[in-house]
Amino acid sequence: MRHLIIIGSGPAAYTAAIYAARASLAPLVFEGDALGGQLMTTTEVENFPGFPKGIQGPDLMAAMREQAARFGAELVGSMVTEVDFSKRPFIVRAGARVEEAAAVIISTGASAKRLGLASEKALMGRGVSACATCDGFFFKNKEVAVVGGGDSAMEEATFLTRFAAKVTILVRSDKLRASKIMADRARANPKIVFKWNVEVTEVLGVEANHVTGVRLRDTVTGAVSEMQVDGVFAAIGHAPNTDIFKGQLELDKVGYIVTKNGSETSVPGVFAGGDVQDFKYRQAVTAAGTGCMAALDAQRWLEKTESGRA
């Protein structure tokens, strides 16, 4: 039986792994199929302490992963498919692999939301994308649309101006949810324009097998219009990756894991950190901080319980 299993692979998971490994807990980390979490699709990370010139998201994740491995964390690129927290030891399944653990840390993060349109799904990879850093290169000198009004939308749009001739940000309301610095940066970019009070009802181009435009509905008047674009990027928020924990842990109405006293969940011995329980801050540095908290909480809990000596 393992002392500790960590589920996830973002800054919270790797920080937890670093602390747990240094505490001689020999953590097993199930990294899943989204290695590195959301920072793998982030370009320049300018606000993580210690990098005055910024650092690329994937580079930061690679460094964290290497650090965790250096201290003895066992990293496995498998997706956890089922857990059983109803009894101890806890059961964690990843396909045919079954592991037991005295304690578990959940750091599965959150995933980008989709528009939920059939046309969006049909044209995914054919002009529809959820990752500007992955696909921006393919839109050199073209016109694209970014859907959303938060920081993610501003960041995606700003990055896309490196390649696209024009970026239109489609906002459902008449104001932005983005932070002032991100909004000001987007407004100051001559390649970025805003279209207010609109929602995408269809991505056009299914018959052509590539995006040719979007159909829009005015959220105030209901008027329908079409806009020609070569690409569509959705940046409309995130949903916590907690499906396998439903019925196992207390979740809030949106699906985030409810924590108290730091990283404690509703099940003693199960802890959570990062965006899977943080719907407010959702920053790399806060995720790393909660990963540290989870590891320290798990270590102290294991020291106090009989199962921790197994």
C-alpha cells in the first residue's frame, strides 16, 4: 500500500509531489493524459515569482516535473478512471491498474468550456480551436474570432495577433470580466476589435470542412448576423475535472471540490489543491501554494493515523 497517491499534473500536483517526496512519503503521481495541466497551453507566464523576464508555461511545468522526479516522486502517465473513498485504504484505479493508498491528494484542475455547438465539434481542428498557442501559427494573415470576455479571452486574442491579420473578440455583454491590465492590453492592440452583446449560435463552414465564419445573435435585440472569419477560439471559462469524484466527495453546485481548514475535503485523508477546488483565483502561483498545503496536510494527517504507518 502507498502512503500517498497524487492525482493530477499541474502546478498544484507537482508542488504537492515535491513536498511529499521530500518528506519521504514516496508519492505515486497519476499524471493523466493532460500532462502539465492548463499551463501547457499558456505562452508567456509573467507573474510567477522568480522569473523577472517571464517563462513559457510548458517550460515551467517541465521544470516542476523534473524537480518532483528528482526528489523521488513516481510519475505515471495514466488517467485515473475510478476511486473508492468509502473505506480505507483508499482505492485508485487507472484502467487495469489498481493501487491502494493511506492518503490521496486531488489536483486534477479544470478544463476549458466549449460552446456546445454541433458545428463547433464538427469543425474542431478545422478552424475551431481551444488553444491559441497550439494552433495560432496556422492562422497567419487570417481573420479569427475569440469568444469570451475574461482574462483567458484577452490572453488568447493578444497571442493570436502575432499571426492573424485581425482578431475580433465576441462578448456576450457590453463589458469585460477581464482584469484591467489584460483588458487594457487588448484594447491597445491595433489588431484587436470588440463586438459587444453577441453570442455564437453556429460555426459556419461544415460543408466546406473548414471554418468560413460564425452566425451571431444579438443578446439585446435578438437580431441574427453573420461574420466571416477563418478561425474560432473559445475562451469562455472552465469546468472542474471532478466527474470521477461525484458521490465520493462533497462538491459545490458547479462541481468544485469543497475544502476546509486548508486542503481538507469531506473525507478525512483525502485532500485537494489547485483549480479543482479554487474557482476564485485560478493562478499558477496559488495552485502551487495549495499543492504545498495539501502535501503538508497529508503528511501531518498520516503521522497522526495508524494507516499512515502502513
